[in-house]
Amino acid sequence: MGRKSPRRVTLRGYVAEVLKNAIYEKGEALDVVVAEAPDLPGCFTQGASFEEARENLIDAIEVWIMAGLQSGEELPVVNGCQLAITAGQGRRARGKALAGVQT
């Protein structure tokens, strides 16, 4: 049998999959919660509480994705899911991909 193709998901679905693997740790030197998305290299943040760290991580994930798309990088498959990116040209197509719009 061949490998199963990744399931294509919207931006919201992709962020949700990344969050499933997130790691939260109490800061060692400061009284903060550090949040990391290990599926996205270098994607981490912090907050005063778990809730704040999670909200900040969602923002960091979205920025990480946007930067990757703008530089033409292929985003990693996370938990068998791949961000659905519409075919097209220019800023409008990237905006649709970021919004998770499938045409």
C-alpha cells in the first residue's frame, strides 16, 4: 500500500492541529509560562498564565505560517494535516490561503 496523502485543512484547522502538540512549561528564571509549537521550528512565546501563553502561541503560529508562505516555504504536515493553499497568483491568492479559503 502507498502512503496516505495528508488531509487538507483550513488555517483554523491547521492551527488546531499544531496546538494539539504544543508544550507548556513554567519559566525557570521568570514567573511566566513558556509555550512552544515543536512542529514549527522556532515558534514559541510566553505569557503570565497558561491562558495568556496559549493565546500568544496562536498568534505566533499564525505569524510563523504567514512568514513561511510569503517566503515560499513548504509548511510541515502536522498530525497528518496540511494547510490547504489555493492556486493563484499574487497577494490575493496568499490572502485566501491564509484565511483558509478553498476555491
